[in-house]
Amino acid sequence: MPKISTSDFRNGLTIELNGELYTITEFLHVKPGKGGAFVRSKLKGVVTGKVLDKTFRAGESMEAVRVERHPHQYLYFDGDLYHFMHQETFEQIALPATQVDKPEFMKESETVTLVINADSNQVLFTELPDHVTTTVSETDPGVRGDTAQGGSKPANIESGASVNVPLFINIGDVIKVDTRNGSYVERVKA
């Protein structure tokens, strides 16, 4: 594994720290008036998912982990494992729920990115696209007189997740959802 320093930090970089793998989600180089420079970072555990706030001295070195991202098609969930198929080789792989990120937003036959450790060829976790287009399967009807600027109501989407949507959204409407925070983005025109 190659050695990197804090000057090489970027969002999405995977590093090994204390025998565990972490992905850098945020970082900030700080140069105080007194003392040496340092880097504040927010790391997310690849296997555990726990978030860690860590401060590194400027120039400190650590091991970088080379990861590859491969598109896979989500096939089905059998109650224990999520099954995916590689888009080019048609190889199938089954993953436990702990390695699947936000399964409540996945639909069958949707493309999901599998992040794989290039050295050990082990699947680390899955990544969904930032936005998914989905159909509203269940929601209360909008009441006459409700405005587009008004409140929101809960709605179930076809993958099973619950999302707060504006009052004008009805059953069967196609909407775009942000998978990072589970929020409604917009109604998709047919």
C-alpha cells in the first residue's frame, strides 16, 4: 500500500488507520498563528460505518488503500443477502446487509456501485447514486386548497422507504429523491 501525507487528502480517499479502513468525508487544513499546521478530518469507517473526528499533524503519513468502483446491477434480496451482478462480466455476488449502504432506496435492476479493495479484491461497501427516480406507491391525497408552498406529508416510495413530499404529490407520481439524506428533490415530468 502506498504511503500518503495529509497534503494528499481529498474527499473519498480511503486510508488505513489503526488496522481499520476509513474513507475521508471532510477535511480542513488549518494554519494557526502559533504552533504547527494541522488537518482536521472526518472519517467514516468502511466496515463499521462509524464516524470518527481525527486531527492529523501537517505532513503526517499513513497508508492509502487503493479502491476500485465497479457498476453492478441490483438483482434481489433473499432475506439474508443482497444479490448483485457485474455489468460487463455478468458475475453475481451476494453481500450481507452490513455492506449495503441505504438499501431502502434500492430498486431491483437499478445500477449500484460496488467499492472493492484492489489489493485483496474484497468488497468494502456499496454506493448508491446521489439521486434516484422512483414512483410514489402510497400517500394521503392532497386536499383542495393546499398550495405548492405549503407543508409536507409522508409518502412511501416503491422501494419501501418513507419520504416527506409536498402536499401536491399523489400516488403514481414519479419523484426524484436525494439518497444522501432521504429528502424529496422534485417531481419528474413524464
